[in-house]
Amino acid sequence: MKNKKNIFLRLFSRQGIDSPSMKEQVRGVLLELLPNGIAYTGTVAAKLGVSEQTVLDELEEENCTFQEVLEEARKTLAINYIQQDYRLEEIVCLLGYTNTRALISIFKERLL
């Protein structure tokens, strides 16, 4: 899989098309991993075929943090799950929150 991704990115470069930003790449991997309860920088970096430090450095260059991208991905998935009538407890588990209050407080923060 890693080789296919690298080939894909090289094709982008050759054709003068910008490759996806690190933020976009991290978000994509998180959207894939979060339903399995996985949201670790190291796991995301391994999926992208780069070091954890590379992920963090490139996100910093893009003026964001891993935590911000993670919360953005969680919010996207939460909205999707709510629209599909998932129970709150299920959403909490799927997104890797420790409890229902943690999920609710994140949404309150985002709405205020």
C-alpha cells in the first residue's frame, strides 16, 4: 500500500499537480482509522510512510497541530454518525473518546 501511495504522489509531482497537504493526508488517514478507535500520531505516520516527527513538522509548517486535525476528523465522523442515527454511546466508542461528556464538551467548545 505504501508503494502505491508513493507512486501516486510521484505521478502528481510529474504532472505538475500539487500533492495533498500533510493536513489533508492526515485527515484522510484519521477518517479511515478512527472508526477502529485508532488515533495515534505514530499509526498515522506509519500509514503515510513517514516518521512521526515529519508529520508533526509538516503540520506545524501548515499552521496546525495533529490534535486540531484529529478533532476536525472526529467532528466530521460524529456528524455523519448522528445523521445515520447512531446512539451517542456508539459514537463515543467509534471516535475514541473516553466518555460521553468528552464528546459533548468538544462540540460545545466548537459551537461557542
